[in-house]
Amino acid sequence: MVRSAEIDAIRSGEQGLIGRNEQMHVLGIDIGGTGIKGALVDTEMGQLVTERYRLLTPDGAKPEPVAETVGAVVRHFEWRGAIGCGFPAVVKDGTAYTAANISSRWIGYDVRAVFEETTGCDVTVMNDADVAALAEMRFGAGRGVAGSVLIVTLGTGIGTAMFVNGQLVPNLELGHIEIRGKDAETRATDIVRKEKNLSWKAWGKRVNEYLQTIDRLIWPDLIIVGGGASKSWDKFSPYLDVRASVVPAGMLNEAGIVGAALAALGD
């Protein structure tokens, strides 16, 4: 990690830790249903160059309090450059069209504009699963993989993203398909496992059912499982039996921040 004096050098545009300049460092912010996390990212190496700074997502996750919290993250780093944000919604041209695990007031809201007003910086906003997938395909388990790759993030919700021959299919919201008459997010998220105190075996079988259903729908060549649950891969992966190859994310829980930074560069 970069020490405080080196962070100051990055902010001021001087040469950084290993001779790369400020343009290769971007503030990435991952907005989730329970936490809003940020860090400076070396976009060439795909690594955090500061410790993550995390604040709780405001209760109800309404636009104004969330924007204020994003502003607090930016102020923590005293950042004045480009910012990338992963946001839990379908996002087109900076505007949210759905609201997953956040207030419905975000629907139709210009997310980019309110974040730029709050931070005073240029902000790029994309679907949270899409930005995580950008990182995973560039630096993680999807690196160099051709064909169709599905990235599934298991956390507060279920995020999905898909790459076909290296091209992102944006806003693929398959976390809300119906499983046993219910939204898949009510059965197979990591937070459901915790709230219902499910064993890894019981929860793994639910995840397996979800992945099998997705596999029958879109027939991916590879499924990458990320999000907070990816840290416990060895505990639930023995209960997965899916036609497609299924592997854990290489970026683990840093994918959202790193991918957000890449999005700010248009990558």
C-alpha cells in the first residue's frame, strides 16, 4: 500500500510510488446496499494503492444521503481527479432505470449529475456488476478468456454481467429471475445465508440451483463467482454441479472498486 506522503504525491501530480503518474490513478467507488467503499486504484496494475475507506450506506439509501456519503468518501482522499462509481441499478448515460437494494427514488434519477455536483469531480457511473466484471476480465479469472463469460456477484444482492468475445453486454440484470416462484435474490444471496443462518451446504445448493437455471438460459462457456461470498469459495463450491465451468473470482471483493476506476477511463 502507498504511504501518506506518496498519496500526496499522487494527488499533486508528481511521480508516484514506482514512477507512474497521476493519470494512472483513479478513485474507484463501489456503492452497495450496506456499504459505500472507495480507494485509489492503479489502473495499469489493477491494484488498490490505498486502504479501502468504507462508510455505511445510509438507511433507506435515498439519493441525497447516498450522494452526501459519496462526497464524504471523496473528501477522505482529498481527491480532485476522475472518479468511477459502480451503482446497484441499470444505468444508461448516467441515469438509473431500476433500483436494487436502494430507494426506488433513484429510478429516473441522474446519478452522475448529483454525484458530480456533490464531489466537484468528473464522475462515471455504471452498473455495479458491470464494473466488477471489467476488473475480473482485465485482471482476474476472466483474463484472456474468449467466448461467453458470465460473472455473478453474491452479496447483498445478486449481480450479473456478461462478456461475449471480450465485449461487455451491459445491464444484464439476471439476479432477479424467478426461482421456485420467488425472486432469486430472496434465496441465493450471501445476506440471505446470514439472515437465515443457512449451512454452507444448504446455501450452496440454492446457489447451484440458481447457476443451473442461468446456465440453461444463456449457455455461457465460463461462470465466475465473485462478491463477498467468493472469499468462502471452498465452503460452498463442493455443492455446485453446473454444465459450464464455474470458478471463483480472482479479484475477490476488490473487483467493484478496481472496475469502477477502469470505467472512469472508458475501459
